[in-house]
Amino acid sequence: MAGSFLKSLTCSGLTLLLTAPTSSIAQELPNIVIVYADDLGYGDLSIYNPNAAYKTPRLDRMAAEGGRFLDAHSPSTICSPSRYGLFSGELVCRTGRNSTAFEGPGGPSYLAPDQLSLAGMLRKQGYRTGVFGKWHVGLTWYDNSGKRLSGGFENSLLIDYEKSTPLEDGPNNRGFDQSFITPNCPTTDPLYIYIENGLVPVPASKRHHQDWLPNPGGKWRWDNDEGWMSPDYRFVDADLLFYDKTIQFITDHRKRFPDRPFFAVFSTQISHAPVLPADEFNGTTSAGPRGDFIYELDTLTGRLLDAIDRLGIDDNTLVIFNSDNGPETVHTDWMRQDHNHDPAGGFRGMKRDGWEGGHRVPLIARWPKRIPAGHVSSQLANTTDILATLASVAGHELPDAAAVDSFDLLPAMLGTRQDSEPIRPWMLTQSFRGEFQLRQGPWKYLDHKGSGGNNYDRGMLKDYALPETAPDATGQLFHLEQDPGETTNLFFSAAPRREQMQTLLQKLIGTTGRTAPTGRKPIGVRNIPVVKSH
């Protein structure tokens, strides 16, 4: 193993565990688990899409026993910036860096050393914290001369693991007590290694070849890049491994720290390319390999909920399910053509696009006796809001300088605030190239021409191109209540509204901007009403 025993002890978080605060209020706080999906579209769960080509019974049941949002969005239309949004409560534009998805030894982390992270905030409130699976917010690696390496597959061989580990900007230095992660997309982008508590047990020394993987359906191995891997790396059952690590953390926590709450992130890679369902899930649906893959995610979520129940902590555990962006382009086309299934749920666009299909995603929350069963909210929501919402639960008053794009959605989750009283007066998202989309009520302004991501002039996407109704416009304006498919550009015909939103956009963007209010006050667990029947 790279690094010394002393490094392992320090990076494992044991020192933090010995000194972490405990109090009566900490014992009352709920355990929290986030299941974070990858490239899972709004139409990929049957609770959101009654015409889905398969069923997702456990996630449907989770929504029926808790609540879901109908107008929830990822902060970006690609994974790394969205994951930054989850952990920071901020849009990636606040970093002053480009919007990118890391590969190879790419980094450094989007999360700054002194930044309040989601895990760090909860740890301040007495939580033990862990993350398991895909990380992908950037990491810092060094060669043998001490020079920081940039991305690129061949640079993987230049890593000096003694100089690089414990990773200075890995999860254990960004608020997590325990971690078992992959640096990038687990089965798409080399570097293919595991990082446990900041250390690399087995360095990359073997060249991965795409032909080593199964190819269900003859095309679903698409987007598995060849590069350097650890000899023991697992591709097909990656999510089974991440699930096992998550359950191990929760079970161990309950044995060792029964009076403290835990926070765990199960960061899956379903349904990112390549589509590689574990063997036990092959053929479990009639919707091909991707249907089987999503059924695997559904099953693992169900197993997680069952494990929480067996541990006797179901009533006091908040579980949140969310996705990092919309469905991949070729996956969307293949599912539509082969299985009459629309991963985008009827919305225009896909992953990378600024249209709704690129960033409208499922958001489900279950907390027995606190979230009313079957609750449905139309409140505007974003993944960035998870931080302020959990701060509200935990009673942490956020500094104005932290999580500047995070709104407290707890009243919407609990059903104590009606949809007619918007929590968010506006919302920003960013597409593949970092271009902005602004929501204000039913109005949506895109500060760019076209999709903001994919090219609809050629290839399979040409079939999904729509006529341009304002070809001379430099941006796009839609009224989503009247035009949810974003078909009619009102850039010129509703010029006063467009100009007002352009002015607002300029105010909200930039490294010194914010969308969230100042002076946010947490609700606190003791002020959350108990649902009498569930």
C-alpha cells in the first residue's frame, strides 16, 4: 500500500472520530443517506414516467412512502460540476474555473481547502461521514519530481503515489471521515483505481482493453476508454462494490457509535456509459441492458432501505435520491428506438444540453414520521439545495459566504409550505460549455443559441432537431407552463421579460455573485413536526 501506517491513521479520520462533538441534540438528529445516480433522466423512473418500458418498484415505493419533486434540476448538464454543486451548494462558475469533466489524473479539486462542504458542515453537527463510489470533482497528483500532473490517460503512469498520497484534496480532506472512491467515472475514464481514505492500495500498472468487457446487446460497451488500471479493478459489478462499502460503513457505525448520527453518500455510476449490469441483473427487464442497469440501481436502493430497517433506524433516517444530469445522447436514442422508452421524460434535450432534458432530474426524499407519505411538490429545486436543506435539519446556520446557490427546501419536503409560495424566486443552471440558463417562475431564459451542449445538425441527434422559431435571436426564452417542450422562442415577442431576465442573470453570475438569500436560518430537528401516521 502506498504511504505509511501513520499516513493511513491520519487520513482515516480516526483522530477526528475521537474528538468529534457529541450532545443531546446530535443524538436526536436523523441519519442521512444520499443515493446519487449518474446520467439518470427524468423519465427513467416509473414513478415519474408511467410509460416507462420497465418498472422501478423500490424507488416508486420510496416516493410513495416519502415525497418527490416534479421540478428538480441538476446544477450542470455534466457530472463533475454537478457533483461540485452537491458537495458545495454552489454552481461551478463560483470557482472561477472552466466547466469540465475530469479524466486521467485531472484536478485539482473544485472544492477549495477552506470551503464549507456538505460533509464538513454535517461533521460540525456531530455526524460521522462517508462517501462510497464515484468522486469526480478533481484530485491533485504529483510525479516523482513533485510536479502536479494534468489530465490525460498516459499521465497516469507518471504518478508518484508516495508523493501524492494521502491525497491533499481527497474526500478525507473535504469533510469525510471515511471514503472509498474512484477518481473519475468508474468504468469510462481512466485512471481506473480505488482510493480508500486518501490512499491507493493498488496503483495503476495494467493497461485496460475494451474487449475485456462484455457487450450486452452488441453496442452498450460504448464509451469505455482504454487506459491504465489497477490489476484488481472491477468493471461489471462496480456498483455492488460501492453498495457493500456503504453498508459496511453504516453497519460499523451503528456498532461503534450508536449515539451519533451518520451521513453516507452512495455515489453510483448507474446509468452512465458503458452499460454493464451486474450478472444477477441481466435479463431482469424487457427493456434491454440499460433497463436491467436501472433495475439494478432500483434494487440496490431497496436493499439499502431494507438494511436501514433491519438496523432499527428506519424512522430516524432521511434518504435522498437524486441524479447528476440528464440521460446520455446515444442511450436516449437507443432506448427510444429499441424500447419505446424516453429517458428524458418527454422534455427536449439530453445530457450536456441546456434544455430541460439535460438537467431536469428525479429528486425523492423519504423520512418516516417527518415527510408525509406520497407528498408531491412542484417547488423549483436544485441539487445545490441539498446542502442548505440538510443544514436546516441539523440546525447549522450557514455563513453568507458559504453555499451561495443553496436554498432550504425543507419546508417543501415536509409539506409545510405550499407550492403557491415559491421558495426559489429564481434558479441558475449551466450546460456543457458553462453557458447559463435562468428560471424565474414558469419563464426560462437560455443565454445562448442552440442546445448549449450537443450538436443537432448531424448524426442521430439530427432526428431530434426542432425548427428554430427565432433564428436571429442570440438567446432563447420559453414559458414552460405553456410550452414545456421549449418549442417556441419568445426572445423577441416577449422582449421586456427577456431584458428583465438578462439583467437579473448578470447580477447573479460571477465569482462574487449568489442566488441564495443571505441570513439563512435553520429550522432545526426539534421544530420539525411529526407525521402522526405513515
